[in-house]
Amino acid sequence: MIEKQINSSVQIFESVDELPKDIQSLMHQAVEARNGAYAPYSKFKVGAALILENGAVVKGNNQENASYPSGLCAERTAIYAAGANYPNQNIKAIAITATSEKHDVLEPIAPCGACRQAIAEYEQKQDQPIEIYFTGTKGKVIHVKALLDILPLAFDNKFL
């Protein structure tokens, strides 16, 4: 038996104001997207904004459905829109923010497992990492340089 240690590295910013100016702008666009989320059941709204290598910004927000599995998260909404509308452009970074109509979300909200898998697929497709920044309603922002920092041992096409 061999035992291996798997480590991840994250950067933690105290607020959006500490982020680089271009990422602050991206996060503000994620907030705009979050404000348009359709979340009548959970009251939990998520917005995502990603920037492509050509400078285009693509936004997405969560879209719920009374048939719960039919909804879609903000991150995948943005990623799939980018893939559909800009199929030859790499994703450089994605900003994610979440809030609740019930209370302030004061901890950074990381992408769910399905969204992590979708991000992993696009990192593999473009053969370069996607920087991820995520936060709650306000407060700390977590930054990772690549999806593998939050999803070690990711499943990808090399297994197929």
C-alpha cells in the first residue's frame, strides 16, 4: 500500500474590494446575474460571470424548476452558454456569488459537484486551467488557480 497526501492551495481575500480590478468587475457582473436568478423554491440565488480569452463576459444564474432535477446551476448556465456562443474561446476565469432571500450568506459558496465536473471538462477541453473566485452575499472571497484545487482526482476523458 502507498499512502499519498493530496493538498490544495487557495487564496482568501477579505472582500471583493481586495481582488484585482478586472476580477472585481467580473464579480460585480456575477452579482448582476445573481439578481436575475429564478429561485422561487429555494430562495437561494447564484450568479456566475466568466471571462473569455477574447475579453467577452458570459453570465449565468441558477434556474429552478418545480421538477427539481430539471433546474440548472449558475456556473453551468454560464459555461454552456460560452460553449454554445463562443466555441473556440478559452475561459480564463469565473466569478461566482450566492445569496439567500432568507438570510445573508456570509461564507464563500463553492461550486457544487456537477458544476465542478463541468468546469473540469472545459479545463480539459481547452488544456489550460480556469481560475475560480467564489463568495457569498458579502465577505470573504476564495480564489483557486484551477479546478483541480477543489476537485482533486477529477474524472475526465482519459478514463473513457
